[in-house]
Amino acid sequence: MKFISYTYPWLENVLKSEVEKRKINILEIWPWFVVFSGDISTMVKANLWFRTANKVYILLGEENIENFDNLFDFVYSIDWNYFIPKKYWISVNPHIVKSKLSHIPSIQKIVQKAIFKKLTNDSYYNFDEDKNIEVRIDIFKDKVRVLLDTSGDPLYKRWYKENISKAWLKETLTSGILLLTWCKSDVFFDPFCGSWTILIEKAMIDKNIAPWIFRNFLFEKFDWVDKNILEKERWRAKTREKNINCKYFWFDIDENMVLIARQNIKKAGLENFIKVEKADFLNIKISWWTMITNPPYNKRIKLDNIDEIYEKLFNDFSNIKCGWLITWYENINKKFYDFFKVRVLSNGWDRVKFFYKK
Ligand SMILES: C[S@@+](CC[C@H](N)C(=O)[O-])C[C@H]1O[C@@H](n2cnc3c(N)ncnc32)[C@H](O)[C@@H]1O
């Protein structure tokens, strides 16, 4: 079988390393996605372990197609009765780049029609309201790829996430940055913790905890997937956890955020490693710790003292050996660009600035 996992366009090499680390055979690397091959246990491992992938899809077929009749025939030729669990509604999710077939509603209609016809041989398709499966259609320069979701909820939904702050970072993005910029240190520090994310992801990477170990996946509903494989891979993942000596310190000025962060840390089983306290960053004295943080940026949370915060951030970053900050703040002082390495990253629709020091 062939599989595809998508990530952020600048993280494909990080995802590639994640695939290689699991000893999975890579077939192609594109900006945004990696194509790999394997069997059902490959699919299970990919879902359990890839920190930077948004989902894991099975590639059911690929072909050059330029008109709707051929699209219908091609989709109809796939063995949907084998792959789709009973009574699941099919949501068709097309992504088109530079192709003759470009009208999204028509593509959705044709693909759905072909699948329903194959499944029922009838015009009536009986499904349960709460059962839904995504079929992704990628068309790039007329090459159509038909993909079946195996993950269900996007993989950034970690199991420990109960409550979130107003301005949370996606875990796939956070772990991608953590894997991209490696700071060797015994103490990591985030003075703007919000509800969670950065240090939980960091501790999970350091302890080699599989990011999706306790969540459920769509593939568990597939008749053709042996459920013992998931249990076996979960057990294997547990045996791979490492002991670490690192400490992680988190602060936030908002007491509510501190309480939420504590709940999330406990849920992730990391309360012996990550400590959270209420504190104002302007009063915290930075020593030799490694700072990795996502400071406020005056969009979702408005602050009067934002420039004072960025002035102190600049001074603190100048004094430490290694660290990074990721921000959407538009009026960031020019000296950040002069003194630190910077990348402008795309986070879906947004552009994020990422400053780092190594
Ligand atoms: C962008 S959010 C961090 C989001 C976090 N990375 C997450 O994923 O949930 C910024 C946080 O900084 C906190 N904050 C604002 N001013 C602060 C200050 N002076 N000292 C410490 N924390 C502050 C806010 O309460 C907010 O939770």
C-alpha cells in the first residue's frame, strides 16, 4: 500500500526524518507532503508517531485525468466496498493546483456519485448521521490522487488537550519547530505558557512519547484492519519511553491559564517534569536557561505594555546561548532581524515570524 502525510510546506524535511526514523520506505518528498509505502502496521505506526503530520491517508489511486467522464470512471474503478466501513457518509475534499478540472463543487459531486454507485449500485445511499469519512482528491497539473483518511480527527488533536488558551499554537507546528531547531540544554523555559503546547511537546519529544498514543483513529472502524496491530504498536511505543533529567519551567501572568496548563500537564503524565507558576515576565530574571516561547502579539490578546515585553525579550535573548520565539506581532523592533536568525513561516493563512539563536 502507498500512504501520504501532509505537513506545513517548510516542514517536509522534518516529516521525512520522522518517516525515516520509523524505518518506513519513502517514495516521494514534495513541499507539503511525503509519500511512503508499507502495510497495515506502517499505517498504524505513522498515525501513532508522526508529530508533524496533519493526517495519514491511503493513496487509493493516481492517474492523469482531464475530464469529468474519466474522473468518474477512475473513481468508480476503486474497490470502495473493501475500504469504506458500512453506513459512512463520504465527504469529498478536493485540492486543485494548475489543472483542467478545477470546479470544486463539480469534482465533489462526480466523486461522490462514483463512490455511492460502486457501494450501492443504486441511487439511494443509506448512512448514519454521525458517521463520516474523508476522501481527499488532490489534482496537481492534471494528475489526480484519490486518498482515504485513516486518522479521523486531525492529528494535532493530542489526547491530553482538554482546555486551550485564546491563542494556542498547533502541536504539529510546535513539534516541527522543536525538531527543526535543536537546543541542547537541561532546563527549558517558556514565560508565556498559555494553556500548554510548547513545553508539553518538548518533554514528549525528549521522553520519546508517541504523540498519539492514547487517542482513537478512524482506521479502528475499518473491517480490514486487525485491531491487535494497534495494541501491539501502542505497547511497543510504551516500551520506548526514555528517562530524562531535563526540567521544564512554565509561567503565565493569567492565573486561569496556569490552572489549565497544570490540568493538561497532568493529563499528559508530565507533572514530575514540567512546573508552572503564575508570574509576570517583566519581573522574571533569566539566567542560563533555554527560552522557547510564543509571546503575546496583540491580536487575540491586547496588551498596553507589548513593546516593553518585546524590549525585555530582546535583551533576554541576547544573553542566552540558545532559544527561539515564534510570533505574529507586526511591529516587532527591527533589531530582532539584525541580531537573530529569522524565518517567515506559513501557518495556513497566517504568516508567522520565527526568530532563533543558536
Ligand atoms: C500567545 S499566548 C501563548 C499561547 C501558548 N503558546 C499556547 O499554545 O497556548 C501568550 C500568553 O502570554 C500571557 N502573558 C501576557 N502578558 C504576560 C506577562 N507580562 N507575563 C507572563 N505572561 C503573559 C497571556 O496570558 C497568554 O497566555
